[in-house]
Amino acid sequence: MPRSREFCPDEALDKAMHVFWAKGYFATSIEDLVAATGVSRYGLYSEFGDKNGLFLAALQRYEIAVVKPVTALFEQPGSPLASLRRLFETLASYTRQPAGKLGCLLFNSVNEMGQHDETTNGRIMTMRETLAGGIHRLLSNAVQQGELPADFDVQREADFLFGLLHALPNLARSGAMPTVIDNVVAVALSTLDVRDGSEPRHRR
């Protein structure tokens, strides 16, 4: 007769996710995960396979809990530029929260793991492409709706704003003051301010 499960996988996964988020993949030991989740090594391996399997499950959990609420801003009706500004204002606000000060599990993992694991790298790259593509789509829609000039360099601006998206969590993790992050966001978003007859930035 198989042993009954003595823990809640979702609760254990949330706790494991925060360990990976705080310490990184390589610095996290199975003993750290056992201590954080309260689940035995046997229990974790039976549920998730191994440390890498647990990390991939934690990454998926992070995508659902943190990344998807951000990407939902790409699909909001109304002004594309308003959605774009809201996106970065939301991220700036998030960096003030305890979890936000850990940076971004997605980008932390990109920086740490690189090409070490093909499966993990593929999952991370897919999420990055979703974020980059969403920014590009909002800018393209802004041009189509007349919020930006017809000759606005969408790709250049999209690359710049995606770079900012990558940088903000790293700033937060390094201990940057909230005013620093607010100033960075304000200056970056000023590149979208082409009202009152002012010359648009990043024109081709």
C-alpha cells in the first residue's frame, strides 16, 4: 500500500520558491529546502524528482504568482502608453515590498545559471520573450493609435524598456533606495513624452 502524502505540495513549493529566490539555485542545498519546507528529502524527491525538478516547479509557481499579473497589463483595454506606464509604476512599487527586495527570481536565475541547464534556460527564455514581446506590442499599438508619432522607433524603445525591466529588480536587490528606483523609472518613461509639440525621442 503506497504511503499517504504527509504535506501540501503547494505550500512546500511556495516555501521552496522563496529559498531559491533569496539564495539562488547553486547556493541552495537540499538541507535548506528540507528546513524551509518541513518536508523530508524523501518527500521532496518523491514529489518533485530532484533539486532541479523542484526548482523548475518553483519557477512555474513564480510565473503564475508574480509574472502573470505583470503580463496581464499587456492586455488591458484603453491607452497602450497608460498601460506601459502602469507596468513600470507597478514594478517600482513592488521593489518596496519585502519580496521585491529579493530582486526577480526569473532574472536572478538568468544571471546565475546562464546556459548551465537547457531545460531551465528554455523556460526562462520563454518568460523573457513574453515580457519583451508585450512591451513591443504596447509601443506598436501606441503608434497605431496615434499616441506616438508614426516614425517612432518602436524596436529601439522596446529594447531600452526591456533593459530597464531587467535592471529594476537588480537595483532593488542591491539595496537601492526607493527614490533612486523612482527616478530611474521617471527618466525612462520621459522618453515616451512627446506631447505639446516636443520632439519625440528615439526617432529613426
